[in-house]
Amino acid sequence: MPFCPHTPQETEEMLKVLGLKSLDELFLNIPSCLLLKEDLKIDSGKTETELKEILKRIAKKNTPLSEFDSFLGGGCYQHFVPSALSSLLNRCEFYTSYTPYQAEASQGTLQAIYEYQTFICLLTGMDVTCASLYDGASSLAEAVLMSYRINPRPKIFLASNLNPAYKEVVYTYTQGMDFIEIKEIPFNREGRIDLDALSSMIDDQSCSVAVGYPNFFGVIEELDRIKEILSKKNILMIICCNPLSLAVLKSPGELGADLVCGDGQVLGQGLNFGGPTFGFLATRKEFVRKIPGRLVGRTKDRDGKQGFVLTLQAREQHIRREKATSNICSNQSLNAIACAIFLSLVGPQGLKEMAYYSLNNAHYLKERLSKIDNISFPFSGDFFNEFVISIENKSIDEVLERCLDKKILAGVPLKNWWSGLDRCLLVSCTELNTYKQIDKFAEVLDEILNK
């Protein structure tokens, strides 16, 4: 962005209009003890060439992910992104993606967001979705608050095997809301939530239950059985899902979900040091007036031509102020448009292939690791593209460090979040992992643990 400072002539004209003789007179009301007595030691400036060299030197301190074999997961994954996406997304019409309050003047932006909403509804099996949220964590927190607006009972349950960062954000959102009580449901040996515990914990004061699909351990929850338990007491089911998995798994909508949320990082977003991505939140049509954020609708003008509008705006903060369903606004629209472009480019078959390759690579990795002594698998539940391993004879820190020496990012340690899993790693595969990388990973682990 170019910066155009004031010229001496402009400064002089300003002072003349204000009736002042110098810039110092502008600051006479500020106590002299607070004013600088000498100029700041700021460089006089750099040429563009000099600045590029400085930035190159700084950038060289980083090591790009392309130099490693990555098995990291836990919410951010290295997936294929078509080269055409950035070319399309960098068009100036998209790049300034803020939706103005006279939104109908921006038909192109509205249509792009409408297409995004359509894609998310198709993936999740739900009726309606908002125009995006900040990330997976905020989408889960907004889903929890939305569930209370729909079903105002005090008890809200989170599966303890949800993404721990997401849970922290839920606790932050609800802190100070004395009318909401958050409880966690334990998990069992399969890595799924304990259905017996769930049945015993819920009652007529329970509002909703949030579960992962797959959960943070990569295990696929039995949503149909959970829904059966919740339906007996009219409790809402919130599903926090990996949207790529929905290309091969039954959609949450088919399995009875009331609200579906998650992070869209896997849909055309880079890793970007962990962000930005976007969050999504979808629900059934009957709950549309309780959903946070913007909604783009399709309509016809007085001449019968198709047009797009921001609809049901009375829910939003620019109209309803403190009584709005949320203060969220355009937020991550550019990332949501990136998602729409990505899904248009890869198509249904391409998305399925990405999901199947991710699934197959993860299961091939587990097969290879199962043949190595001192590695076990604490959870027996079916998984999508990531799973948990337990290291029996070495510390997790040593394993991670020695793998790093071999240019392998071995996984996400779970000891920071679950005391009983202090010897465990969450390992992940995507369609970009090759059998050669997986074989190397298995061989390096075998060498570290058994030689």
C-alpha cells in the first residue's frame, strides 16, 4: 500500500487555516514533561531494493514446510491447493471482500458468498449456513451460544475429545454467563465419547451436546447413537467436523445434527503460520433466525432478474446492536470465497479423491507402525486421516527431536492437554504424503525406538 506523506505546502496551508504559526503550536495543550526532547532515532528510509534484501535475510531464518515430511494435524493440515486459486482470489473485485451496508450494490461479492453458502450446505447436509466465521474455534463457540438461544436450558456438554483449543474458546465466550454451565463428557477406550456417561449426565435441564466428527483423536463418533440418546430429552446435537471428511462420510445432516460447525482450513486455505482460515456454521431452516453473522439470499428484482441480497439483517449488530445474535460481520469473507473457488476447481470427484487418499495414507501409516516394537495404539475406534500412537520406551520430546533431525515433523504431542496421554502423539496424513515418506517415517521411528 503506497504511503503519501504531507508535503511542506500542505502542512503550511493546514497551519494557515488553523491560525497557527508552527507545528509545535498544535501540541501546546500537552504537558511539556510528556513531549519528546529530541528526535526519535529512526532510519531516514530504505530504497525498495534495500528493503527487499532486509526482508530476504529475515525470511531465511524460517524453514519452509516443503523441506520436511509433515505428519502434523490436529486442526491444520497440508493439503493440495490449485495454483489457479490464488490468481482468481487476487482479483481486486474479490480481494476487497468487505460487504458494504448497501450490500446490493456489490452483486459479485454477494453471489460469491452465496455460492460458498451453497457448497457448505451440500457438504454438511444442512439447510442454511452463514457467510463464515473467524475459525473453527469461534464457530464452535457461536454454535454453543446459538444452541442456548434455540433451547434455553442451562447445561451444555462438550465432548472431552474435542479440539482443546476450541474448548478454551468456548470457555472464554461463556465466561461470565452465569446462566450457562459447561460440562465435559469423558471418552472411552475406543477414543469416542462414553455413551453410558452421556446418558447418565444429561437431564431435562440439558441444552445441547457438542461432539467432533472426526474428533481430535481422529476417531469417527457414532452420531446416530448419540442422536438417539439426545432425542429422548429434546437436546440439540452440535457437530464440529472436518469438512474434507464429509466427502466420504455420511453428512451430519443425514445423522440428525441440529448445528454443524468447523474450520475450513482444509478447503483451499494455506497453513500460513496457523491462520487465517475461516469457520463455518450450518443449521436447519427452522433455526435460521438464531444463526449469527451475515446471510446472503437469492431473489428477483421488479423486472424478474436474479439478484442477491443480505437477508434477515434484523439479527445483526448494525441493526440490533447489543441484542444481536452476534457481533460478527464480514470477518473472513475472502477466505470463504477462496473455499468457493477451491471447491469449484476440484469438483465433487476431486474432493472425494483428496479424502480417499488422505484416509488410505493414514491407514497405510498405521499398518506400517503396527509392526514396530514399542509403539501401541491407545484407541481402537475407526478413524479418518489421523490417529494416536503411544511411545512405550522413549520420551515424546526425544522422539520429536530425533525425527526433526531427519527432516520429519512427527506429530502433535497430547501431553499438554491430557495427563493420561503423556506418551502419545497425534499423527496425520493427507493426500500429499507419499508412500516413500510414510516408509521413511516408519523406518526412522523403528531406528529411534529399537536400535
